[in-house]
Amino acid sequence: MSIALTAPLPTSDALRTRVRESLAAVGASVELGEPGAHGLPASTPITGDVLFSIPSSTVAQTDEAIAAAAHAFSAWRTTPAPVRGALVARLGQLLVEHKADLAALVTVEAGKITSEALGEVQEMIDICEFAVGLSRQLYGRTIASERPGHRLMETWHPLGVVGVITAFNFPVAVWAWNTAVALVCGDTVVWKPSELTPLTAVACQALIERACADVGAPVDVSQLVLGEREVGEKLVDDPRVALVSATGSVRMGREVGPRVAARFGRSLLELGGNNGAIVTPAADLDLAVRGIVFSAAGTAGQRCTTLRRLLVHSSVADEVVSRIEAAYRQLPVGDPFAEGTLVGPLIHERSYRDMVGALQQAEAEGGSVTGGQRVDVGDDAGADAFYVTPAVVRMPAQTAVVHEETFAPILYVMTYETLDEAIALNNAVPQGLSSSIFTLDVREAERFLAADGSDCGIANVNIGTSGAEIGGAFGGEKETGGGRESGSDAWKAYMRRATNTVNYSSELPLAQGVHFG
Ligand code: NAD
């Protein structure tokens, strides 16, 4: 089709050089084999090629990593929390120093545009800062005891080994959210990144190992295992792994959640979203359109918080849709490294096929599609790369296809008449991650945030559904899994709580007035 790329795509050889340079800069040493050689393929969505083959972990090696993390835990849990914080502080410094190196790897492997890749590394730096502060304020409550001469309190203790399973689309930030907080909480970590982004993981592991060496912390507190789902399944089933923090699709969560529960382990699930935004007649439409376009088309629709459903009042629907469509026509699609590109590639062919399938289904269900075409990248590079224009689909109703998360830039638009109807539509999907309302009417905004408003873990006013800060707890309800990580008191998921009653009197009164003997 006729849409031009922002610039010619880089060659896979140029990307290989970039990877080698970035890995060398962070001090990572990994065997970079020829594509097709035995091991895990490290590929790039920029050209669609496999760049290298790298060694993957066997289940036996994963077992060893868990054993090493469990052994390290026995000393790490009694290391004072502020001393644990010093390790995370050093990691944060190294991330500042190597922000561009890590971001380049994120762009190569996940296809994020440079600005978003840098933003993802900044998120790692932010969570390190948060966790360092947290290391001096892990607190419990004291509670009024009903018995004289007694003190009742809660204390929080390290939990154990945390298994971290991550998705391709936030290949480094989600590891940092978990690891920075888990380490200051006194836990040790075994990380299984997405099989699609092993090189960024190798770079992160090199940085944490350097941080350990610099502050004299045991290197075994943070382990990396690379591989497909069977490596993740080892973490899921192993009773030495106290908490499995798993980020990915609802499908993955359906497998992981019950398996961890079957051994009475803890899980923290961060799964798919199907996020909605309401635009009321009282919205600032300039601001709304900007927020919508970033949330819906940014990261080529591959964020868990991507805006997928627009619920717009019928009186402003035509204007809002035509402004979004006009903005979409201006969005530069192409090489995520090229200056000016705003929409990079889809992660792989399957994503593209899913997008095509969803658009066909939407049309069959009465939708009318604008955009959503594959962009021709020429013959030289990128025959197996998938660049698309973001799609806007006007739907007559919130039909079956709209209830699914298709991990691509598709924005379904539905109209409504009353705010109650809009909130009901917002809540009528199985997922419950993020949501927002655009309105300058305080009553509408407060209604959206009230107990009978949005049922999502994130509910925003006058900003889009994506781009959360690390200071708040992040996660969602229903099929999104119910987990919370990152800021606020999400650290409590990484610790165990003990309730302590101390009797400092010389009597032994029993609770509830019970007399015994
Ligand atoms: P995915 O579910 O295919 O894979 C995620 C991870 O789970 C990978 O590391 C994979 O190897 C592993 N895995 C898959 N099945 C497993 C099993 N049975 N046992 C153990 N591990 C298993 O997801 P993806 O395609 O990489 O990422 C996209 C999905 O992730 C989207 O649905 C997106 O919404 C979701 N996501 C959610 C959040 C969040 O915070 N809620 C954040 C990022 C991505």
C-alpha cells in the first residue's frame, strides 16, 4: 500500500552490531551463535529476522538457579533492609549510566520506538529509587490489645524465592518492578523473561551482577533463566518458589494461577487488559483526542494498558472519530530507531494475523474499519516484519470481538446516550485493567471513580488508559488477575505477615473473656 515508512529499515547486520555494542557496554557476556544454531533464537521485529542463537536454560539448570536463590535467601533475609536497599541503589545508578544501551536492546527485541524504550528504562530507574526509600520504611502496625499489659502488633518478614515470569512487551520494566521491591523486602529472585526478549534480560542480569559485586552483595540473590514456557513451568511448580509473579496473557494466567494454588504457593498475576475510555459531551476534545491517540496507537497497540474501546457520547462521536482518524493519518510508521517514528512494528507474524482476523470479525459483526493495513517495507529488509497503520473501527454495539484483547492497534468505537450506559459498557468485558473518562464535569468524573463506577484496577480522569507512574500500585481486576505490583503498598505481596502478641504483665488473661482453670 502507499504509506511510506519513516526511513529505510536498518539491515539485520546493522542490528547485530548494535546488539553487540550494547551488550559489551553493560558488561554482558553471552555466546552469540549464528541464527539457526542450537539454542534460543534472539530475533527482532524490526526486520523480522533471527539475529543470533543464544544458550537457553534446561529444566535442570532452572532447578539449580532456584536452589542457589533459596540458599542466598537464608542470609539475605537477615541482611538489614537499608543494606539491601544499597544494592538496589547501585542498580539504579548503573541503569542511569546504561540507559541508552538498554533502551537500544529494548528497541531491537520489542520494537519500541526510542522514546518509549528510554521511558521503559526510566521506569526501572524510578522503581529503584522507590525501593531504596522503601528499604527504610517497611513498617507494621501496632494494634490496641483488649488485654491489659499486652502489646499486639504486626511484623513483616521476607517471603522467600520470587519467580518472575515476564511478557515481551515490557521486557525490562516489569523485571525491575518485581526485583527492586523483592530485593529490599529480603527475597531473592529467579527471572524467566519472555522467549522473545532474551538479550535485554541478559543485559539486565549483567547490571545486577555488577551491582552485587560493587556493594558486596551475594550474586545469587538474582538469577536469570532463559527459555520457553517449560522453564517457566518449573518456577510455577517448584515449592521452593514462594511467590510466582507472572505477567502475560490471560491464557498464561489460567495455566499458572491454578498450578501455583495447587501447591498453596502465592501468585501475583498481571494479565491482559481490554481498556476503555469514555468521552462525554463535557470533555475537552483537544485533550481527549491527544490522550486517545497516544493510548490507542502508542507502542503499536502492544501495551497491556492500550486503549482498545472508546465509548463516546453520540452527540460528539462523529467529531471525535474524524479527529482521531485525521491524527492517525499523520502517524509516522516505521523503523523504531528512526527519529520521528511513532508506530513501530508488531512483534511477529502471529500478531499481524490476529489483527487481520479481528478486523474481519469486526466487519462481520457490523463494524466499519478505517486503517489497519500492512505497510509495505520493500524487498531488501523486513520481508518478515509486520508494520501496520492503526485501525479505528466503528461498531454498532460492543459485540463478541470487542470483548477480546487483540494485541495490536485496533480501537473499537461505540456510542452511548447516558453515563450509566457508558459505565456499564466499560465494565462489561471480562478484563479489568485500565479505564479512563474524559470530562470537565466533576459529577461525571466522580461518578466514574465511585464504587459503582469503573470496575478496573486503574481509573483515570482526563488522561488515557496507558502510561502509569510507578508510585501507584499497578494491576487489574477480573481476568487481569487481581495482582498489584510497583508502588504504594504493593510490597506487601512480597513479604509474609506475622501477628505478634506480647504479654508484659504478670497475669495471663485470655482473649474474649475466656476462663480456663
Ligand atoms: P504470554 O502469555 O504469551 O507470555 C508471557 C510469559 O509467560 C512468557 O515469559 C512465557 O514464556 C510465559 N508462559 C507462557 N505460558 C506459560 C506457562 N504455562 N507457565 C509458565 N510460563 C508461561 O504473553 P506475551 O505475548 O509475552 O505478552 C502479551 C500479554 O501480556 C498481553 O495479554 C498483555 O496484556 C499482557 N501483559 C500484561 C501486563 C500487566 O501488567 N497486566 C503487562 C504486560 C503485558
